[in-house]
Amino acid sequence: MLGEKTAQKLLFVWMIFLFLLSARLLLATRAGVLLGSLVIVGLTFRVTFRMVEHLVAGAWKLSGALAAQLIRRPAEVQDPDAKALESK
């Protein structure tokens, strides 16, 4: 069990080292910089879209709540003509 944990730690450190090495080599070239920039722009668009999506969902819920409040008015405010007809 102890040997497995050590092996996993070594593999994890090796994986991190390879990731950093490949990132360093990738960003050293123009194509790598372009690819990195495109990834950053893509992630930014995705986050922006999600934020706008949440804002629209919130506005939709708010408008639904306001509409429900407007629909549930007291009876005297809703139909003033009915009272006038009953008194005659």
C-alpha cells in the first residue's frame, strides 16, 4: 500500500513536470501563443455567456413575480364596475 502511494505521487509529479514543460515549449512558439490566446478568448466568451444567461434568467423570474402580483389584485380594484352595478 505504501509503495502504491509513492508510485502515485511520483507519477503525479512527473505528469505536472511534463505539463509545465509542454506548456513552456508551446508558449515559446507563435502558433502556441496564438493557440493559448484563442483558448483564453474562448473561455472568456463562455463565462460571459453564462453570466448573461443568469442575468436573463433572473430578469425572467422577476418579471414572472411582478406579473403574478399584478394579476392577484384585490377584487375591488380589479372590477369597480361590478360594485356600481350591484348598488343600482
